[in-house]
Amino acid sequence: RFIAEESTAAGSKCILTDSPTWIIDPVDGTCNFVHRFPTVAVSIGFAVNKELEFGVIYHCTEERLYTGRRGQGAFCNDKRLQVS
């Protein structure tokens, strides 16, 4: 299955089920993009049984790749992120 922001914006109902599901926002920050503000990213997640397994966010203008996987931590450009 796939859930994308553009399909829900078109009026489709967003329903997360137990099926393996890709959750995609190809232009996360669409309003910023339209107004040429630099905060724009590509966001992708994958869920199984309604639980997010991993996610990837690529911040285009800053060339930062954020990744996270359940139980394995989060990273920015392969550097582990720490919480305070």
C-alpha cells in the first residue's frame, strides 16, 4: 500500500492498516517550495501493522539525509543523533 500527501489533498481518505505501507511526501514543505523558502524535504516512511519501521528525510537545500529505524536509532548523514 501507499499513502501520499497528494492523494489525501485530492480528497482520498487516509487509512493506515496492518498491511505494509509506504508513506510518502515527495515535497514536504510544498508552501515553502512555492514561495522559494529553503526548508523543503523529501519524506518517506514504511509502516507494518500500523507501526513505523523506518523513515528517511532528505533536506534538499542543506544536503542532509536523516534516517531512523525502530530500535536502531536515528542518524544525520550517517552520524548518530543523540538526545539531551
